[in-house]
Amino acid sequence: MRAKVYVTLKPSVLDPQGKAIQHSVEQLGYGGIEDIRQGKYFEIELDESVKEEDARATAERMAREVLSNPVIEDFRVEVER
Amino acid sequence: MRAKVYVTLKPSVLDPQGKAIQHSVEQLGYGGIEDIRQGKYFEIELDESVKEEDARATAERMAREVLSNPVIEDFRVEVER
């Protein structure tokens, strides 16, 4: 069973890294870009014996306690077989 | 229109950062974890006037040319209104 965790900066938090990427791609000639924000992505492979609801609970707890900084970041969890 | 780009290390490439995270969460008492891999995640906000197929093409080109290293990384693009 695999859990995917997406961690993004909260919308109110400035993202200088994303702005730098946006500036670079615009210099390279890409148009029509209003904003780029960078986040983190984790793939967590869990034991096959773990039940889906437990996998989700574990992944959410891990995302909240370890993988994200709740002061400035939001996270989203997906679980798949 | 928003494009989401997920960049992950190819399965054959070692991920020491992911291994460090795995080791840390195991020390914190999380069980049943077989593997953790870390990737990157980009949210690209495109001009409303851009058509969906053009948005996808732009995001894929950007992912291939700028956001990922095709030697060691794979990417996946999602486009949503």
C-alpha cells in the first residue's frame, strides 16, 4: 500500500524559490505564467498487511508531525493500493 | 488554469534523503514502513486564456526542460481548470 503526501506552503506565505523558478522560465521564453510555487512530495510504501484506514491515519500523522511545518505549510494525503 | 508537476527520482536511483526520513520516522515509533522517497512538486498557475491542451504541452515541456533532470528523474503532469 502506498501513501502520497503533498506538502505546500500556505497561500499567505511568500515562496521565493517558486518566484526564482518563475523568473527563470520566463527568461527562457515561456509565456502565460502567472505564478509558480514549489512544494514537496513524499511516497511512503507501507507494509501490505496495513489496512487502508490505518495507512491513511499513519500517513496523516506523519505528514502533520514530521513531513510538514504546520505554521507555514499545508499538506494533502492520498492512499492507493 | 493550474498545472501540477510531480518530479520523482527514477526507481533505480538511490534516495539518501528519503532513507534519512524513513530512519527518522522509524526512530519516532512509526511502524510498517517499507520505503520513503522524496520528490518535488510544482504548482504552475497559467493565464486563463491558455487552452487546456496548450497548458498541458507547456507544463510538460517545462517539466522536461527545466523542472526535472531527465537522467535521474521522472515527472508527471496534471492539468486542472
